[in-house]
Amino acid sequence: MVEIPAGEFILGSDKGGFNEKPAHVAHLDAYWIDRYEVTYQRYMEFVEATGHRQPGPPSRYAEKLGLLRGPHQPITYVSWSDANDYCQWRGKRLPTEQEWEKAMRGTDGRTWPWGEGLSGHPANFAGEADGYVVSAPVGAFPLDQSVFGVYDGAGNVMEWTDNWYVEDLYLQENAATPTSNGSPSTYKTMRGSGYTSQGVDIRITNRSFMVPDFRDETIGFRCARSD
């Protein structure tokens, strides 16, 4: 794990979608987060030790399933509950989306872990041109590493976070008089992009969401814990 020090950072983006605005200064206490996404090998240790259900497509055939099961590839086909159970088994928890963003973005409001610009193949996204048909072994892209040394924020797989999704969360946090109570929705927030992501979806500030029982070949997770 990597320790993320307490302090202020820029959260959100004025150049992104509605749910990313406004960019603002936020503060977090110190915490720890996994340097890499949880791998297939690590997750299967949990399955074997606890009898937890196997990762896999819930109701449809996965054409590339065999390609996703390298020991050092990120685990996929796990629901939010699967991810949460694993983290608890390890004595950890899922990160909040604010923790995830700071760990991947640093404190200076950059667009990607390496800064600005998308020349070449700095991360595993947008298809096979980067040399990987599906996910890559974690940490395979040196440029996809934050200033804190946390890998794969801009590519590989999308990641579950602890938060229920609230579309106008940042507007509410910065409003003098909030107009909604920020009550939980039916969706959990995901952060990061996957090996099929393109365009605006690969920015660190992008906020995705999905029903918590969904499992897919492009969704994984990592764990965190309080300092």
C-alpha cells in the first residue's frame, strides 16, 4: 500500500461533465491505498479461503474470459459487494471516490497521472494498439503512475469505490444552501477507465456509475484503509 499524506488537493474539473463540476479545493486526512489493482491471484486466495463465489459472468458468455485470468492481471467480473467483502477480509475497505482521485491525480489538478497530453500509449485504454487485447498485468505501464506511486488510474480496469453515486455531489458540497440531501441512489460510483475506454472517459476526474450487483470484464477494484 501507499500512504497518501493529509492535505488539500484539487477535486473535480470545470472541463469535464456536469457531475465533475465545479473544480474545488478539498481536504482529506492521511490514508493508505493499494499501489496496484487487486489481481486475479490475490482474489482467488480470498475465494479459496472463504468459499466466496467465483468471479465470472453472472448471466452471459464472456468471450475473452480466459484472457482475463493471468495471475497478475486485475480481477474482473466482481460486483461491488464482492469487492467490499474482499477488502474487509484483508482488513481494509474500498476507497472513497475522493481518496481514489487524490491518489491518482496528486494535488495540482492534473488531467492524467503523468500530467497533460496523450501521445503514444501511456496507459492501457482505447483498444489493442497498446499491445494488450484486454487488461494488462498491473503496473505494466510506467507512465500510468501517479506522483504518489499508485498505478493504473488511467487504464486497465474501472474500479469500484465506496460511494453511492450522487450526480451533483460537488455542486452540493460547494453550495451555500444545498438543494438536495445527497441521499444514496441505486448506483455505486466507479472511478478510472478500462482497456476499452476512450475520449473523456479516461480522465482521472471522470465519474462513472453502475448498479452494485453488476459484474463485467472491464470492472475491478483496489482497497484502502484509514491512517
